[in-house]
Amino acid sequence: MVQNSPTSVADATPAPSSTEHLLPSLRRGWIAVATVMTVAFVSVTTEFLPVGLLDDVGAAMGSSPGVTGLMITIPAIVAAIAAPAVMVGAGKLDRKRVLLGLTLVLVLSNVLVGTAQSLTQLFIGRALLGVVVGGFWSVALSVPSKLVPERSVARGASIIFAGVSLATVVGVPIGTFVGDAVGWRAAFLGSAGVAALVFLVQLWLLPSLTAERGVQVRDLPRVFRTQRGRVGLVAAVAIVIGHFAAYTYVQPFLSDVAHVSDHGIGLLLFVFGGAGALGNLVAGALVTRSLRWSMVGAFGAIALPLLAIGLLGAGAGSATVAIAIWGLGFGGTPMLLTMWMASAVPEAPEAASSMFVSVFQVGISTGSLVGGVIVNGGSAQTVMVVGGVLGLIGAATIGSFGAERALTPAHSSPVLAGGGSSSIAPAASVAASGACVDC
């Protein structure tokens, strides 16, 4: 015992210097995580920036709101294809190269849009954005575990996916204000500048990100083979189409029906984003009791205000209340759907996730396309009604799925436990507590 003591002390002595040696590497890892989060922020901001600038872009391009709305539809269609394609096609390619390539494409996309003199150039730029969106969210799943210590993987992943909330709360409203003050082109060119700066930082900071075995093509259809997976996908299609049919054309509604000024529209988009961030926190707290009924509540919070303003019309005050409730409901929706899909195929969560991203993007493109057809043939007010009806269908689909089982630790997955969506922390806690997902 006495003889072992000096050895123990000697062994412990180098530890501080070893820790000190690791600190710079850890700092670089966390800064690298922040750069990936910034790519998420810029890409999501860019994806939905046209929502607040639709009329301005349409006026410059000489196109109708329905045609201009293809700025949302096109990248979503491309992203739906890119999500599983990148996951399968990237193979064992160094993820650093993949991320750098996607960031460069993001720069190019924004430059093309910001300098567009024709609809063709505009839509090519938006198609390139679709490659970034689909590819990034597929590859980003594996990044945190390669940049930070194992115990901090969930935290690192949550930071990366916080870029989505920041884009909604800060990015889109700021972009709308910039577009209103300086011009819509400046908003896209500014996004290109931020992405270019991030590329340079990533080139310097990102280490080699060795790829592990990826998703196989045969894994992709698994989500369609389970009842839970099919129910989740049907509900996702309904709620996403309904939401984006309305959200894409919320500017014309607020302007023409609620008579809100351009400045006021920017403020209301900020309200929507702030409510969405709060909704994500609320959903994370409620989901420990019931995933199914948390989803029904969130979907209802989307559907009911849309039906109200669609059927009854709105002034500035009632539109503000409706937008806030709508944002609150949608804020938790991606997280809740991700948890549902991951629990549907626990043996292949990455495949389920990539297919969910694909379906989500199809919903975005279909929603904006449906909204455009309705706006061109009817009114923005009618779009709100359609969005509300589809929201109710999504809520009913999930609500009718009977209680079957709880999400126990056995049902947890690498994605939920170690990183894969903005729902990482809540999902991990649900899995650990054995909270009911269907009751």
C-alpha cells in the first residue's frame, strides 16, 4: 500500500500538463462547432428569406407572387433528393471536404440570387441552395462526435442545430429589415459574405473528419414498413404542406388583408420566430409526459389560428395574436416529428432521419406550390384556411394512433443519444425516463 502511493502520485503529476496541452485543441473543436452552426444559420436564413421579400423580388423580376414563390419550392425539391443522396453517396469521404464544398455552394447560391437579372439565374441559385440544405443536414449528424469530447457530443449537436432557431428568430427578420432598407439583393449578398467568411474559418479550424460507415440504400425504405413510421410521415406531410402553404404567402396576407405596413411585417416575422423558439422549449418540457399529445397540441396551435384569420379575416392586433400562437405551435413541430420518426425505426435511426428530411422538404415545396396556385387563383386569405385544414388533418392523424408502447432506453438510438437534430437533449431525456410516446 505504501509502495503504491509514490507511483500513484507520480502517475498523477503529468495530468495537469496533459490537460493544458489539450485545451487549445478543445477550444478549436468548439469554435469549429460554432462555424458549422453558422452554416446552419445562414442556410436556413437563406432558405426562408424570400418569405419576407416576396413582393420586392417579384417586382424586380416582373413575376407574380405564385411564380416568385418558386424560390421556396425549388430548393425544397432539390433538398428532398439531396438528403438521402448525400447520405448514401458521400461514402467515406472526409466530412471536412464535404462541409467545405457545401459552404462554397452556399456562397455561390447567394451570389447568383443577389445578382440575378432573370428568373433563370434566380432559380439556378435557389436550386444550388437545395443541394446545401439537403446535404448539410445529412452530413451534420456525424460532425459533433468528431469535434468535441464524447460526454459533450449532445451539447455540440444542440449548438449546431441552434442555428435553425437563430435563423428563424434573428436571420429572417434581419434579412427582411435589410431588404426593406437597402434592397432585397443586399440581403442575399450579405448572406454570401457571411458564408464566405465561415468557409475561411472552417478551412483553418476544421480537422479531418474521418467518415464511418454510412447509410446503405437498402436502409432507406425501412421507415415505410412500420405503421408508426407511416403514420408519422402522413402527419408530417399534412402539417408541413399546410404550414408552408400559409407561411410562404404570409406577407401578401398581412399586407392585403390585415393592412400591416412593410415595417410591421418584419416585426411580426420576428414575433413568429421568437414564439417558435419558445415553442421548442415548451415542447421539450411537455414531451416527457406524452409525445403523441404534445404533437396534437402543437399541430392544433398551428391549425386553429390559421383557420381563424382565414375565415374571419384579421386586423393588425388579431394578426399578431394569430402569428404568435402559430409560431408557438410550429416551433416544437420539427423536434417532435424527429423524435417520432426516430422511435419508428430504432434499428436504423439515421436512415429514418434522412427520409424524414426528404419528406419534410417535399412538404415545403408542395406547400409553397399549393399556396402559389391558390394565391394566383383566389386569395392569400384562402391559403390560411387550407393551411388550417391540413393542420387539423395532421393533428387527427397523430391523435388517432392508439397507445401502444413507451419509449424506453431500449428504443433509444445513436441519433437521439449522441446527436442528430435540434431535439437531441429532450429526446435523450425522454428515452432515459421511459416517458410515454403514444399515451
